[in-house]
Amino acid sequence: MARLNVNIGALKLKNPVMTASGTFGYGLEFQDFMPLDGIGGIIVKGTTLKPREGNDYPRMAETPMGMLNCVGLQNKGVDYFAEHIYPQIKDIDTNMIVNVSGSSPEDYAECAARVDALEKIPAIELNISCPNVKDGGMAFGVTCAGAASVVRAVREAYHKTLIVKLSPNVTDITEIARAVEAEGADAVSLINTLMGMAVDIEKRRRVLSIGTGGLSGPAVKPVALRMVYQVAKAVKVPVVGLGGIMTAEDAIAFMMCGATAIEIGTANFLDPAVSIKVRDGIDAWLERHGISDVNEIIGTME
């Protein structure tokens, strides 16, 4: 068996496979299907300072080779998480990572500070694709100044591994990556969903309740690979790759493009044990090619 452990800054992963926020609940929902301690990390659903109801239904739609969602970060807030969810997940033998969202830098920082106090949460993933309520709803992550403002505020309040999740809905994602690196991000993860829309031609209206939603699944993989490749060459911090990963071969492609680790998202809805299969598939591929350490393939694409 090849050596599969990788490091994201101070965060040590037993293998490079993690699950993407919003697609794996709090992990507990999947424990009947796979050993939760068998993967490198679980990124729990988006958590905000205050409870959020999310958007009205319908908020999911299938698309060719993917899906759209506009769930809207429905959650019961960070205090509920700390009191009710954390005790159930804190002893799972993997990295339990909280995805933190907010509507202002202050919101993000306060939420991150409360997670910081939880001993067995070693990292957060910062979702900067949330709308900035002060700027008319534009996502923080689509401007360098917006992204930097959130990371700066969170870095002051949070003292463990900080992964910043980047939005692909930008002209040049490398600029955003460099901006968050400069403010103290320990790693970046990409890509978040691409903005899309579905139309019901019989009703002559948009399918999703708020009109648009985030596109995920295999359809976004070529875009994600390109962006991971570009960002890995632009920053010195580790890159976590995601976007349409369905198989071990997909994961390996992301790592060859420069990702140190990967996240599996939409595929969890199709096969709740897919992350273990991807882990085993990476190991089998390395053995077939005579490679003893998964770190040897990171960034090796010519």
C-alpha cells in the first residue's frame, strides 16, 4: 500500500480525500454506508453565526451531468452546532472541518472565533462566496478587496488551519487566491459552484425559487481543473481541488494539476460510499504505476 498521507499546512490528513461542505451533512448521516475514519477529512455543512432558514423550495434541479442548488446555507447557527452537533462528531477519527459563512467580515470573524474554541475542530473552510449585504449582495469572493477583508478579519479571530474556498465566478481566480494568501490563508480550496439557471418551458419560468443556483457535478470538472492548475502555480500555500470529482482518476487529475488534497461533493448523492472508493482507487493507481507516495504526483502535469 502506498503512503497516502498529505499535509495542508499544519493539518495532517491520513489520505487526500475529503468530502465537500453541503454534500455530506455532518458526517453522521453517512456512517451506515462507510467508515467515517477512513478518509482524510469531513467538511461539515455551512455554518453561520445566526440560524438561517435557507431559500424557499424548489431549491434543487438536475441538469445534464450535474445539478443546481440554491439551498441558501440553511443551518441552526454556530451555537447550536457547538452544543448539539460537536459532541456527536468530536471523537470521529478524522479531521472534522467546519465550513464558515457570513454576511459581513464581523459575522465571519465571530463565527470563526466560536469554532476556534472547539478543541477537536482543527480547521475551518471559509466560504467567501456569500453575498455581502452591505454591497448589495455581491459575493465577497469576487473581488480582491472583498475576499481580503473577510480573511483579514477571520485571521485575527481564528488560530488554527484556515482554508479559504474560492468562487469560480470571477475573471481571474489567481488574483483572488493571491489576495487571501497575503491575508494569512493557510490553504485555498476551489472551485465553489458556478452560477447557473434552469428553465421550465411549459410554465415559462425559472425552476429554482430564487432564479439562479450553483452548478456542480461532472459538468464543472474541466473548469475546476483549469482553475486549480492556474492557482497552484500562483500561490505558495496548498491547494485543495474540487469540482465534479466522481472517480479516483478524477482525483488524480486534480492532484497532478497541483492539488494537495481533494473534496468530493455531488458524487456523494449518487453513491454514499464514493469517497472510500476514491481513496482505494488512488492507492491502486499508485501501486500499478510503482509510486510509493501520493505526494510524488502533486503538480506533476507537464
